[in-house]
Amino acid sequence: MLYLIEQCLNGVQLGMLLFLLAAGLTLIFGIMDLVNLAHGSLYMVGAYLAATFAALTGSFVAGLVLGLIATLAVGIVLEVVAIRPLYGRDHLDHVLGTFGLLLFFNDIVRWIWGPAGMTLSLPSQMLAAVQVLPGVFYPMYRIVIILATLAVGGLLYVLVMRTRIGMLIRAGASNREMVSALGINITLLYTLVFGLGAALAGFAGMIAAPISFVQIGMGENILILAFVVIIIGGIGSIRGAFVASIIVGLIDTLGRAFLPDLARNFLSYSAGSSLGPALSSMLIYMLMAGVLVFRPEGLFPASRK
Amino acid sequence: MKRIVLVACAALALAMSPAAAQQKTIKIGFVSTFSGPVAAIGNDMRNSFELALDHLGRKLGGLPVEVIYEDDQIKPEVGVQKIQKLIESDKVDFIVGIIWSNVLLASLKPVIDSKTFMIVTNAGASQLAGEQCSPYVFSTSWNNDQTPQAIGLYMNQKNVKTAFLIGPNYAAGKDMLEGVAATFKGQIVGRELTRWPDQLDFSAELSKAAAAKPDAIFAFYPGGAGIQFITQYVQKGLKDQIPLYTAFTIDELSLPRLKDLAVGIPGAQQWVNDLPNEANKKYVADYKAKYKLSPSFYGSQTYDAALLIDSGLRATKGDMTNKDALRKALEKADFKSVRGNFKFGPNHIPIQNFYLQAAVKEGDDFRLKTVATIVENDQDKHVSKCKMPN
């Protein structure tokens, strides 16, 4: 039982990381109707910038703060220079354009930081495991990730649902022409949304950096999961992204935790050992296929009036 | 007059032709991973090969060399395409490199069918040592299961009774876990294969390992995955509870990233940077001087490959046409390997020592050092399955 709780915590924690990435992606997709394959690159850039600033200042927190500001700036410059010409064009153009950006970012990162990768080291007091329940030890930093993401999610909720900018963002998602007809500067709004998405992706990259490894292409694998999340959750819906992130995180983690053993009960040891991991990595895609068949608009579609 | 000019031309052509034949260039197709997260490994191999060419005066067996570097992007299907291109359109004399066992297995057929010589400088798929051994394929590395077999022996020495084994789900991962299981005398309480190469997070597997309460964990994670695994292992607080034993997880490429996290975690390896032979001292010192980095075992194996090719071509006086003679010359392995003693088994896999290595902190520097020799002159166990034609 305690083991199950621990694995669920692992799943929720993975879900939280996915949420940060998926929230930005779904905002950009839902509001700007832009398919952004370079979102994972911003995740990578965020991690590299934070690792660099942390190394320069010697402080983990200062690294995160400066990295976040720098990623926001990168996002805004990127929107103005490269993304703007893509608005109103075909989705295929978006995919080609942003895929080009993805390659561009991988090469520029190799050019600046070299191929060896970097590490963002935790302050030593965060390296320990804490007892969350009697007998359940959990890495302290992963608890920090869960709490920090919940805080960011809460802020995002307040921003989108309770502020004037949020109202404009929601209005832009529902009816873009009407918003611009009412005299709202939609160009500025788009830059803002893209910058916000970039900052969220960068934040995800930098808080994931201490548990993974800052390396070229680090955003690409997790970006695929983030796309799965927004398809399951409903495109443009932050609530959907939140719920779907946790579902995907739990399914992926619990699948890895239990399926291999389950498969070994039915099959020979070696066949089960190979099939288990393969099957557990397919689970979330099966869920996505199911959602696409039975609820193509996603579990929590953004309201469109 | 015209006739004299013609005769002069003919004489000149005659005089030129043997010289032209001697000017044959040895073409090497070098396949490794130069892009993406593990590009650091490919760079280390390329650096070491270039350094070896520098040491040999940019010549192999006295002939000028042309090296064509190709990136396999860590994908078997890309690797085999690149190798086919190197063989068919570049008509290379040697294929050198290959990090990944699954890339190697995908690429063996075009190499063997075209009778191109291949020096594998890392991948150690057990099939290559056994049923798929070939007169044209040589390895300057090891067979996959030898290194984990050595660490399994060391775990016995340390009186480990129960162990949890974990590695990535591809050809090498399976070989590695089999390797530990072959020599480890205690009980194996769990065996886990994870997604490769795109596993993001090991939390589920580490929780599972901790829940199994073993005396020790064995892990095989090359490249960045190893950094992730060890970081998460330490963050989970397991370093003080369940000792970790490794193969190919802590090396000179990952140590500068892992720093303190890696200190005290043992690993086995057939080469360590401080091996006290002259060839190795020269290799390590010149590598550090040229690239301002420390070479890793990947590089050391690739350095040896250049020396091996040079020794073979020197014995045949640069003749590539008599393949049997070249093969016999390569089998003699008449060169000074950076790992000390080096000789081939009948399946063209080296028979060599395996050392216990430890990550230590000296001042502000972290480095790997040899602690002990675990096994001497170890031969892989697949050799009996190899039917090498004479």
C-alpha cells in the first residue's frame, strides 16, 4: 500500500512537469492557433540558461530567476522575429517552420555550450529524502517540484480567470476577429501569450534539470508527451491540461511500476521483461487513441461560444 | 620529333605508374554518434582517432589516410544506411567506430557481405562474439557481458547477498544484466529494463528497487542516462542505504557532470586513464594537451583501433588486395595498446584484464582511478559458438 502511494507520488510529480509544458503549449495552440514544435526547445533553453546563471552566481535560486527572465526574453524575441510571419498560415507551414526552429535551437545550443551537456546542481540541503508518511521516504526536491508547479498553476488560473489580461486571452481563444474588432491590440496579446508559454516551458526545463540532465534535445521526448496531454485534455483548455497531465503521469509511472511484473506472470521471464516496458510506454498512446475515437474534442474542451 | 615526344610520354607514364600505385590512400569510414545528447561520446572517439593519426604521422601503414565521419544519430536504421553509403559509394577500406550494440547488429550484414574490414570500437553485442563472428570484423572493446561479469565477481567479494539489476531495454542492456547474473552468486530480487533511449525519469524504477530491499543495485546506463540515473538515485537518499555497482555508467565524460554524486560508486572497466604503461601515459597526456579534456574508455578503444589498422597495413606493406593476409596480420594485434596487454581470441574479441575503478576527489578535481584487477586475461563465454572460417 505504501509502495502504491509512493508510485502515485512519482506519477503526480511527472504529471506536474508535463503540466508546465502542456499549459504553455495549449495556450499557444488554443489562442493563437499555432502548432509550436519549438516549445521543447524553449524547455531546453530554459534549462541551459538556468544552469549557466546558477554556475555564474553560485546560487540555485538566482539561476532560476535569471534563467526565467532570460527565457521570457528569448520567447518574446522569437515571437517577434520568427513566429509572427506564420500566423494565419496553414498548420503544415507552422510544423515546418517550428521544426526548423527546433533544429536551429539544437545547433545554436551546441555552438554556445558544446555537446557535453551541463548539470544544474541542487543545494545540498535539498539532496535528501524526507519521510512523507510513516515508512515512505520521498526525495525532497520532487516535493518541491509538486508544490512549485501547483503554485504556478494557481497563479496561471488567477491570471487567466480573474484578470483583465486573462479575459482578453480567453476572448482571443473564443473569437479572435471580434477581439480585434473591439480595438484590442491582438499582436501585443499574441506576443504576451507566446512569452508566457515560453516562460512556462523554460520553467519546466529548469526545474526538471536537477533530476535529469541538461542536454541537447532534452525537450523533444517530453514534448511528445505534452502533445498527448493536450489532445487528451482538450486543446486550449488549461484545466484539461492539468487533469490530463496528472492522468498521463500516473498511467506512465504506474504502468512502468506494475506492468513488467504483470507481464511476467503470463509470459516467460525474458519475454515478459521485454514486453513489460514496451507495453507500458504504449499505454498513454492507447489512451490518446481512445480519446480521439470517443471524445475527439478532448476530456475538458475549452468552451467556444 | 613527334615520335620522340610520344616515347617520352610513354616512358614518363611507365615511370609514374608504380609511384601512383604507392600513393593509394587508405579510406576509413568512421561511424559514431555526433549529434544529440550523446554527441560527447562520438566526439571523444573522433578526438582519439585523430590523435592516433597525429601520433602515426597522419599515415596508416605508411599510406596517407582519408577519414569520412558519419553520424548514426543513435538509430540502427540510420547507422546501416550510413554504412551502406560508405561501402558502396565511398568504397572505404575500413569501417571504424560504432557505439551502440543495436546499431552494430543492424549494420553487420552489409559489412560482411561486402567483405569490408570493420574495427568495432565500442559496441559489444554478444552475437558478434558468437554465431555472427566474421573474419572481417574485429573489436577493440569487449563483449557486452564481460564488464558486468567482472562487477558481479566484485559484488561476491563484497559479500552482497541480494541484488536488483537495472538497465535500458536494448541489445546491450539485456547482455549487461545477463552478464551480472552469470557471475553474481547471490539472489537476484528484481530485474528491470527501461525504455531506451528516451526514458525521462527513473522514479518508478528506483521506488521499485528500494521496495525490494536488496543489498545492492547494479546499473548499466551509458551517456546522459547514467547521469540522470545516478542523480536520481542520490536524491532519493539511496546512496547511504543501498550501494550501487555500475558498468559503463561513470566515465570521464559523465564524472565532470556528476562530481560528488559519483564518489564512492564502483565500476568495472578494461581501461582506466591511470594504467601505468607508456603508450597510455602518452595517449592521456597528449589528449589532455590537445583537447583540454580527459579521454574516456570510448576514446581509448578508438585510439587502439587506429594502431591496430596501422599494424596490419605495415605487415602487408600497405596491400589491401590480399584480404586473407591482412586479416592474419590484424589477428596478431602487433601494437602497443593503451590498456597494456592485448591479444585477440579466435572470434576477434580481445582477451584482456578488467579493473575495478573508483571515482575519487583530489583537491577540487574529480578523477577515476584503478583500485584493483578483478579478472586477468578474461575471454568472453560466446567464443565457442563462433565458427571462424580459416
